Amino acid sequence: MLVPGQLNPSPRVLLGPGPSDVHPRVLTAMATPLIGHLDPQFLAIMNETQEMLRAVFQTANHLTFPVSATGSAGMETCVVNLIEPGDRMVVCVKGVFGQRMTDVAQRAGAAVTTIERPWGEVFELDPLRDVLKKVRPKVLGIVHAETSTGAWQPAEELGRLCHELDTLLLLDTVTSLGGVPVAIDDWGVDAVYSGTQKCLSCPPGLSPVSFSPRAVETINRRKTKVQSWYLDMTMVQRYWGEERFYHHTAPITMIYALRESLRLVLEEGLPARWARHMKNHQALKAGLAALRITYAAAEGRQLPMLNAVRIPAGVNDLATRKRLLDEFGIEIGGGLGDFKGKAWRIGLMGYSSRPNNVLVFLAALEQGLAAQGVKIEMGAGVTAANRIYAGG
């Protein structure tokens, strides 16, 4: 066997739907020597990570910690712990990740009712109220930031609505946490999951979750065992709680990385971080508008960190993305599901959300469009973005 050479991938600017660029301080933290997962020093690091995670989620929930797996495992963790076979669950579907939540709930034995909106749109309260009154589900599941469409779901009133009807609210914040306001306690969210590789700018591999006291009570009074041994909160909470009872070997290096990424979030400050994401989104949007590129999500419901835009008529999706990658080292995402071949997904998440990335991307995109015969004014996109940065 020929032994492969040392790893040396070409540099990339990660402007897709995730992962995002990782801050140099996080990479440095990952080079920290390992200690044991039950070492007193590591237990202190776990405590620090949990406290900072509560601050970023804006919650006092005791059961708040990173699941030792990626964001989809966070989704599964929440569903399989709250749902027992035969429980009713309503899932809101407006993109790929609502569809995925439906699949996970069905596999857990839930009697699932799905309600749908066209891709790029969001749900309003009154139709949700009507469905909840009719179905009377144990859990309502909904995606806050739909990564496949770039749609930003209002969530501020969902908890109040659910609690009126004795329903638990499950919220997907994989793409939103650290990029836009997420206020778990104020919104009355009972279970939430996220991912480290989006706006937290940490490598993929952990899924932060948090459960309200109401949700923990539901889990602890289950009549059946949780479907998954690995994700069973009745056991895992003993490792991440005061007992530190051994459950599994935590991914120590990833905890180091998350700890540093959370430090970066809190040093910047949540309001300042949200404002940075919004400013870069506004600059990108202005630049794209100058190139006559429109958004796939409804106006007023567009995520600042995940910009899903319609591919102009006559433009080759794959050729454009390949040129960006090969010539400029810039990665953007293609469309999924209903948007496959029809949309690009441009991520401005966490450390990737910087003016230099916006300006270089727009300049590279202009070249790619011009090379395909699209009639544009060269420099128009960059100029429009710079006006936003200049306060125009």
C-alpha cells in the first residue's frame, strides 16, 4: 500500500451553508494536549462550556450541554427524548430540515401531523393555533433558520402559543445560534438544538442542546425507554450534571474548540455579533441586487447568515460554483430539494461573516457571470456593497 502524503488541502473561503471558517483561536485551542474525560481539569472545562452555552442560548436551563455528534444528532436527541411511541407531534415543514424532523419523529414512533408552507416562506401564528387546537400534540417542532431556503421563522410568540395548549415547543437553531437573536427562556422554548459549524465557527462535531425544566420533567416521567441508548437524556444528564457519572468518552478536543468559540462570541457580545451579521448581509444583498440577483426567501424573512438566491436565467449552476472554487478558493452551496439547480446558498456565518469575504465574493461572481455572457456592469456589485459599508 502506498501511504498517502501529509494533509495539505488547498486554502478555502467557506461561504456555503456550513461549515464556516474556523477562527484561528479555535484552531489553536484544538492543539491543546488531551486530558482524560473524567480528569478534574476537564470537568471544570465542561462547567465553563455549559455556562457560556447557557449565555449564548440566553437560558438558565440546567440541562444545557453539547451532544457528542453533529446537528442532526441534536435534532434526534430532542425528538427521541420527548416522544414516546404513539405521542402526537406536529412538524412545520418549509424546507429540507422540516422534512428531516418529520422523518426522525416518525422513526421514534410519533403520530406525526405535518403542516407545510412553500419553500422560502414562513409560518404565521393563526394557522399554527388552528392546527394545535385540532391535533393537541405533545410536541410542536419548527425550524428557526431553514438552511435550505434562507427563510427566517419568527419564534418570539411560539412558546406562549404552545404553552396555552399544553404543547412542548422544539426549536431548530442549527443555523441561527450566534448569528441572530435566540432567546430560549424569553420565548418559552422547551427543547432546542444547534450545531457548532455554522455561526459559532467551530468545526462540525458537536450539537448544543438545552431542555427546559418542563421538558426535563417530561423526559423523567417517560413510561418507555428512550429509543437511543447513546442519546438518552436520563443517562447523559448524569454525565453533564453534578454526578459526572460515566456515560461515554467525550470528544475532548471538540469541547476545547467549542469553549474557545463561545469565548469569542461572548467577548464580541451578542448584540454586536448579530449586528455584524446583519451589516454584512445588507452589503451582500445590495451587491447582488446590482447584479440583478434576487433572494429565494420572502422579503422581510431573509436570514442574514444564509443567503439563498435565485440563479439568473441562462447561468450554469455547477460551472459558476466550480469557477469560484477552482479560481478563487471560494465555496458556496447549491440548492437542495425544491431549490436544487435553482438557487445558490451563500453563507456569511460567524468568522466567515467579514467585509473582505463579501467584497471578494462579489468581485469573483462578477467575473464568473461575465464569462458566461451575462450582461452586467463590472464592479457594480462591489460598489453597491461598499456603499452599505460606507453608510450609504
